[in-house]
Amino acid sequence: MSPAVKPNSFLAERFELFPWSDDLDVHARRIHSDFLRENPDVKPADFKIETAKAYVLFHSGIDDVQEIGEEILLNPVLDRATAPSGWRPSSENASRVIERRYRPGMTDNSARAFEEALGIRLSVPRLNPAFTAHRMDLFRIRAGNQKLLDRIEATLSHPLLHVARTLEEKSWSDRKDLERLRELFPEENKSAAKILDYHAPTFEIRELDSATLEKASKDHLWALSLKEMQTVQAHFAKTGRNPTLGEMEVIAQTWSEHCKHKIFRGTIHFEGPESIPDGYPKIEIPKTTPGLFRTTIKAVTDACPKPWLLSVFSDNAGILAFTPQDAVCIKVETHNSPSAIDPFAGAITGIGGVHRDIIGTGFGAKPLFNLDVFCVAPARFDTDRPDGIFPPSRILEGIRAGVEAGGNPAGIPTIAGALVFDKSYLGKPLVFCGSGGVLPREIELHPLVRCEKKEILSGDRIVIVGGRVGRDGIHGATFSSQALDTSDAFLLNSSVVQLGDPFTQKRALDFILKARDQGLFRTLTDNGAGGLSSSIGELATLSNGAKLDLTNAPLKAMDLRPEEILISESQERMSLAVPPECLERFLSLANSMRTEATDMGEFIDSGFFEVVYRGETVAKLDLEFLHEGCPNLEIRAVWNPKALARLPAPVKNLHSDGDSIRTRLLKLLGSENIRSKASLIRQYDHEVQGGSLVKPETQINSHRSPNQSGAVLLRPDSEVAAVIGVGILPEYSRYDAYTMAQASLDEAIRNVLCSGAEYGTSDSVLALLDNFCWPDPLTNRDYAADLVRAGYGLRDAALALELPFVSGKDSMKNDFRGQQNGKAVKISVLPTVLVTALGRIPDLARARTSEFKNTGETVYLLGPAAFTLVGSQFERIGLHHDEARRLPLPNWPLAKKLYGWLGSPASQVLRSCADISEGGLLTAISEGLFAYELGFTFDSAFSEAESPSFFYGEGFHTFIVSLEADSNQAVTESWTELGIPWKRLGMTTTTPKLIVGNTVIKASDLEGAWR
Amino acid sequence: MKSAWILTGDGINCEEESAEACRRAGFTTEIIHLSELVSQPRDLAQCSLLVLPGGFSFGDELGSGRVLALKIRYELGWNLTQFVDGGGLVLGICNGFQTLVALGAFGTGVALASNESGRFLNEWVKLKVDPAMKTSPFLRDIDSIELPIRHGEGRVLYGDGTAPLRAAMTYVTTPNGSHAGTAGLIDKTGRIFGLMPHPEGYLRASQHPGSFRTPGPAHAAGDGLKIFKNAFHSARSL
């Protein structure tokens, strides 16, 4: 029973699983609550929903298929195989039954698991099975009226992912018939065959005029500018031939903004005002910046050589030596455009992609931790949004679920992150997915021995490992290189949406690590944006050539054209260079570990990237032209700072205690950007791998205090930890991107120092990553100016602290164009920089957390405490003050002294450490009280009359720390000696109350507001 | 010599820390990939303790642990009843517990369903051990313990007409809707122990969120190790 090609006489079996009770139907409960959240006009009792699952199996004759299928699928304690009578559709009552399948070609993990289980049960080989399975979902909805039924039905499927239909009485009773199932799964009928007769189509570029060039770029979804098209035209005029379509695709992928970062490499011309207004930092920006990346980010790293920097910017991720044996690598990616279209799919592929970056770093690393940062619009925009985009709360839940589905099953703890709410993210959410990995610094058996080396020799085989190539993810790189437009042709092209398969990836990872340890490959990289065209095109530069043969590419869709195989971004694939003498052992190990590996040609040294299919040349591109031929961009930037006026007087009289400390503090603690993220944090496994040290929150029974960063040991038996902190303060971009970038960097560093990161000596391992998410700076000079200022802001701060950048990524087209209430709208994200800090805790005993530990601790304000209210959460939530408005100013020399002390063993005397960030001083103190249900009393030197900027202001370099009562004097003297400003604030108390002057607030009220 | 086998592969992901736990307890420890067992079958009788670690075997598709259970039954051909009758011990943690349930180690009428909330949950919980179950080799001298849970399908439920089992370990506050707060079950021989919480997630004091309150104990052993030490104490020598 192993026919290679399925005959049309296949049989079909449909299995259904109905939960025994509503109590077991968690899927239905989720849909119910999601719908209510997005539709405040609907009440819980207005509708009811039930769900069931179905599996369809096409096979060529399996004995006892019904029994065996049920043995595999049915858990009789939870589900029954026959539909309860209520499911039968009837035209009379207000109920509806909907059947939903994935679109053909989408990843269907449950169906693959069913096929594999059946293979195990029947003892048949997994690959080339004589059966295929499909998973479906069934929904039964009941509601008082057809209109509500329509609204609910519309939320149950996504046209880019699913095919859904409403079942009538007849289609319900026919649903198990072979004919019906064949109609439902048309891909089972046509015997999709491999393309045997292939002649590479050419693209007649040589005679085209400007208008036609531009149109061709748009029609083919290449996203190449006119200048770029003309450069290609000139190149082929010189070569004396027209390019093939395959060559055009490879060039479009390689030159996409997503892959090439043309804006960061372009020349920027900056103009500023004659004089800088008050309240802004007095800094000079050069008139011409020849490549922002080179001038700012990379310049810092060049100026800060560190003995522990093993690899920066050249590999998938930066690599840092952590111990004599181990190195740590880290990468943060963004996945914004896909997450706007389908947040779950976008986020799961985002996290899966960054895991592959880590797996493909150096000679291969094991992912050690995840970090996630989401920027979304507040839920109040659920009912006030442009056409064609999802309610922000559904986006957030989808992103959350996608990162969960990609992170938890991969066995990688999610230890750090942030959640930023701002209305500017309504059109396009920002999804930052980061991951770090650990790798041994040397493996003697490995051909390259040292972890950071990347080499390929001519003659090495090109081997692809992992998932198969499908029609999914074609043109992802070029897609994300432009603004999101709901009327765009891209949206009609379903192939930009993919779903991840963390299970296949986990298997591939297990295999790659074993193959690495046995020295069976020389180097590797991931297949991400641009698919094979990018991964092999890039690896080819190591040997100076590659000959990629697509003939034997493992396919999900057999009729894929070679050009499609070349650029498909199907997930879960890695590209490796395998020395020919290792090939047999490599392939055999892969086979035994149930990972598909395919030999697809060889690396050569011809200077060309050649692609062939059945002997026919699909592409043959000069590597130098491919990688260096893209024309340089010239960008104009104009900075127009606005004067910072005082806030207007409040419009209406506030409630009598509207400006009391209690009211203000409770409002702040409950505000969307400050309140507890416990509901998110608890859904991510943050402890798997056994190295958990500093968790996102300190949970003591049912009480929680937040920590500023996360730390994990490198291995379960290690005493050294990696600590991760993030800084993201886009609100300052409304005023000044220079300050925004500096504050974000400072925040990231402060966060890791709070948890015990070392800093201050040349051996202290502490490095930075930058992620820029920008609205298009090419069409808007203000955004271009912000970009330049942010770059210099990062440079100046990092140089002052002598901290290198080791990796970064930018995403430059975060604008949305659409319609709302019949009017055109454009929504651009706030210029957003995420700074990630990766530090080392050299001994786990030096780790610390942020919450106060006991009663009787003395609490200090440590640092310059130069707080301001512009851009603070206090202003953002509409609280009033009449102080002069200015941006916070840094003091880097002072910061260096303070951070040096915090990053030294001397700071182990601290009982707790939290930085003062969003919400200000009172928020930081409040958060420290929750875990152990403590109180805090301000010294009598402080009263309610302190200024709003003291209580709620935000700014640089300042912390709240606590000490045991008896250790104080020596410590405060050492601060004074070092020139570190400090101020005693008060003591923690047993009575769980926050007391300042005559104001007494119960800590439980504070915690209640925060949660 | 007392040997522990830690299964891995096919989506299992807690093998390293489970192996660390066994090593710290004294076992000669080996992490074995399922694919190796398929190509080179090994006799269970060669190990003293079999650990089915946590993770997402087969991506948790078709019900957590269920495909792995099929694989153990049909591809490895292992018979756990025979193994424990011959003196072996079996510990299933989280996904390993789900696999034991799917294998029928605790009878056929019990299942692990999705958490009542429908959501994955990572938090620290307080657990109580049923005094009557302290005769089990795993639970000697343990009255109560704090451990992390990290699961989406940890709700123990019984089919109609099935008499609930006596829980070996219960939550002080049930986080997932589990029947009578059941967190772990022990088979009738006492030699197969399955639990949703992660004892291998508390091998050292620093893993407990409250450990920072008292300076000093970061390097000390965590309570989760007790379960592995107990297993070592009772495991047969080979």
C-alpha cells in the first residue's frame, strides 16, 4: 500500500469530535468572550456558540479505518463521535452551522499530526504516505436575529486563511459523502504534477521606457523603484541579454528594503532650524550623513572594541563570549505587515523566524530565551477604526496567541518584553520578536572549530533542511517593503500569509544541533525573507558562487514554478553548506531524526549565483551586481521642532479630589501602559529549560510585583546568567526623536542593571540591539529628520556609556492608508526605537529583583532625579500640571559612575532595585509593595506638596533602591564619595499603606488599580 | 549503578533540566532520542527510572501526549506495566503525565482536558501530598511542596461512570478546574507517578520567586529535587 501518486479512486472518511458538554468547549467560550469584548452592544445571553472538530482522511483503502481513526482522534472522556441532534441545521430556528477549512496550501499542523499518527499506528513510512488528512472546524451559533448571526459568522473565518460555508439541512446530511468531500477538498482531485517541460521565461527589459518599467515593477510585486529598474536595465544592456523572470525575482528580493536596508545605507541631507527652541537638547546634527547605519550604529561598535565581542552585524545575530566555554547570541526582528493582515499568523511566523535566525547563527545555536514587544492601539478604538482593519483588541489577542503558539511549543522561555499602547499603532501594529541562543565557543569535531566562523568551500553541497516549499509566503519581503493599503493587490494575494509549524522546526533544531556536534556541516543560515533566493544568494558570497538545482526541491504544492520555488518563504527551513565527504552521514542522520534534508546543488567559486531546473538555467547573476549593484538612495530630512508650550488650563472643573495624590496615582497605576501585564505573562512559559532566575514578575501567592528585566542561566547546570532588558518610549517622538532614542537606550540599560547585570569594567559583558520602526522617511522629510536624530541619539548615548551595538533591524514603511466613514485616512506609527540590552550576571547570587523584600528597609532615590512631565504617562492620560514643559536631559558622565556602581559586586548590598520610568516615583514605589504586601512611609521631609514632576515625572538615570536598615551609612558614604546623587525617601512598613504627609493610601487599593 | 533514561525528540523540550535533576539525585543519566529507540530498540529493563519529560510532543496536536503514547505503544513496543512490575520506576512530568494518561497508566476513564480558562498558565502553586500516597517511592517524606505549573491542558477529568482516582497530589488553590484539585496521580503499584507541576523546574532555590527575600540561598537545592532523590533512593540497582 504505497502508491506514489494518488489515484482518483481515493476513498474518504470524515471523523467528527463533539465535546460532551459546554463545560469542555473552551474554544466556544473563547469565541464568545472575544466577540463580547469587541461588540459592547451585545450581551452575553444574546447568543450561544458551540464548536466541534472534524478530520477528513483521503485514503486508498485502510482496513478498519473507522476504528483506527477513532482510536487516534477520539478521547472518549472528552468528546463523542456523533453529532448531538441539535446540530442538524433547520431553516426554522435562529441557528446556523458553519464549516471551516484552511485554504488549500496553508499549513495544517493537526492534519499532519493525524497523518503521522496513522503512519505510526499502521507501521507505514511517514513520507510518501498513501493517505492525506485535513482538519476542519465546525461552529454552531444561535442568536435572536439573523443580523447578529451574520455578525458572529463574519468573525469566525479569515478569507486569507480559511474557506468557510454555512451548512443547510442537505449539506449537513451529505457532509460525509465522498462526492461532497471531494468538492470541499478540490486539491485532492486534480493530480497536481511537477512541471517537466520548463523553459525559463525572459523579462524583456531592454527596450522598456520609464513608465513601463514602473508598471512592470508594480504588476510583478517587485517593489523596485524606477531608478532601481533602470539600474537593472543598464546592467543587462551591458551583459547583452534580457534577464530571466527568475533573475528579476532574485534581484527584487535581494534589493527589497526588507533585505537590503537601503534607507539606512542611503545618504541623508539634514536641515534644522536656525536656533533650537528651549526645552530641546542642544546638539548638532551633521548636514550630510553618508549612511546612517555606518555613521551611528556601527560607528559605536567600531569605537568600543571589547574582548568578548565575537561577531557583530555580519551574521544572523550578534555573538558574545559569556564564559570560557559558552557564547550567547541575540537577535530581535519585526513582523509588522503580516501581523496587520492576520495577527496570529504574522506573530507565529515572526517568532518562528527569529528562532531560525538563532539556530542559524555561527555554527548553530540553541535558542535560550524569547523577548516580545507589542505596540498596539488601545481597545477603545475597537469601535472607532478604519475599514478593513481588525479591532485593536483582536490584534493584540491574535499577536499574543501567535507568539504563544510559536514560543511555548518550541520550549523556549519568554522572559522579557513590553506592551505599548498608542493610537498611532491603529493602522499597523508593531510586533518585535526577539530571541537569544547559547552555543559552545568551540567544537573540536566541527570543520570550523570556532563558533563565530562562517566559511564555505567551493565544492560544499547546498542542503536544505526542514519544511517543504509551498505557495505560502511568496513576495513577503517585497510586500513588507511598502505601506499597508487595504485596497492593495497584495491583500488579494493570499500567499503573503503563512502559518508556522513549531513542531517541524523543533525537530529540525534537534537534528541540526546533533549534526553540529558531530561536525557534519560547515555553515548554515535560515530561510527567511526572500526564501532560497536570499539564503543561498547570501551564502554564495562566502565561496563566491553557488549552483542551486531546484529540480529535487521538496514541495508541498507539486506544480510550483521554479521562480516560485526560488522565492517562496515557506517556514521552518534552513540552508546548510555540507562538505561533500559528510553528505551521506548528514542525510542519514536527518532521515533517522525524521527531518527532511535535500541535496540541492553545490557552492562554487565562479562569481555567479546560478539556479537551474531540469538542466535549464533559471537565473545566472553576477554576485557583485546582485549584492553591490543596488543604487544608493539620497534622502532629504528637515527638522521643524515646535515650541513646548505650557499645558492649557483644564477645560472643566475636575472632581474636588481630582488632583489628589490618591486619584492621580490610582489613575496612573490603572492606565493601559502601566497596569499589570500578568494576563499576558502567565500565558507564556517563562521557566522552561530550567534556567529561570529573574522572572517577569515576582509572584508570591496571589500577589505580584513587576521586575524590570528577565534573566536565565545559560544551562540548567550553569551559574552564569544572561539578562535581557528592553527600552521603548515612542511617546517622546511626538516631541523629539533624539530624546526618544536616548531615553529608550537608557531605559534598557537601567532595566538590566536592576536585575544584577555587570557593567563598568572592560570584561563586563553588556551589549545593545537597535530596532527602528518608522513611518516612510522617503515620502516625509519630518520622519527622515526624526530618523537621523534617533540614530545620533543612540550613537551619543552608547558612545558615552561605551556600549557596542551587536545587531539591529529596521522596518521603514509603517504607514496605513485606507478609508474611515467614507473619508481617506492615513495612519503612521510614531517613530519607534526599541533598544534591547543583553547583559551578563556573572554569578547567580548577584541577581536581584525589584520588589521590596521586608519591613524596615530604608528606601533611597538614587541618581540625578531630574524628572520632567513632557511625554510622561502623567500627561498622556490627561492629568493636569502647570509646570514649565521641557524634555528630560541626560547626564551621561554621571550615569556612567552610577551604572558602574550598580554593575559592580558592591551593589549586592541592595535588597531591591527598580528604575523610575513610566508613571514616575510613586508608581515605582507602589509596584514594589505588592509582592510581600508591604507599606511605605515617606520621611517627614516630604509632603503632599512636592511637585508633580517629583511624584510623577520621568527622566534619565534614576532608581529606587532599598537597603537593610543596618547597612546604610557605609553605602551612602560610598555613593557620596563616588559623586552619585542620592536622597533618603523613607522606610518600608508592615502596615500595607503608602503614606506621604497626611495622605494614606491602602496598598491593596494600589494593587487593585494596577491589576 | 542506578540509571535514568530521559526521553527526548518529537517535541519534548524539558529533557535537559530533567536530566540535570536525575544527575543531582545520583542517577547515571542518559538522554535518549525517540528516533534512536525506533532505529535501535532498547529494552526498558536496562533502566531504573524512565522519565517522560515536559514539552509539546507532536505539537500537542490531537490531544496532548496522545500521539507520543501511540508511538510508545506501537513503535517502541514498550509495556510500562511489565516494566514497573519488574522493579522499574516511571515519572511523567506535564506532557509526560499527559502521555501516561493517554497510555492508560491510570485506567481508561481519566483524561486531561484544556484548562477551564482555555489558556496556558505559568505560575507557582502550592501543592499538598495525600498522606496515604506517601508510601509511593516518589513521595516519601513530602507533605507539601511549591512548584511551577506551565500547561494548557492540565485539567484532570473523569468519564461518566468512572470512579475518580485518589489524587496523589492536589493544588491548594486549583488553577485549572482539575477534578478535586488533582495535580498528580500515582498508579496502583505506586511506581508510576505523573504530575502536571514541574519538579525539575525547582532544582535550586534561586528558581523560586521568593528566594530573593533572604540573601544567601541562591545556590542551595530546591524542593523539586526531593522527588528525584526519593526516586533514586527506591530505584533498583542494575
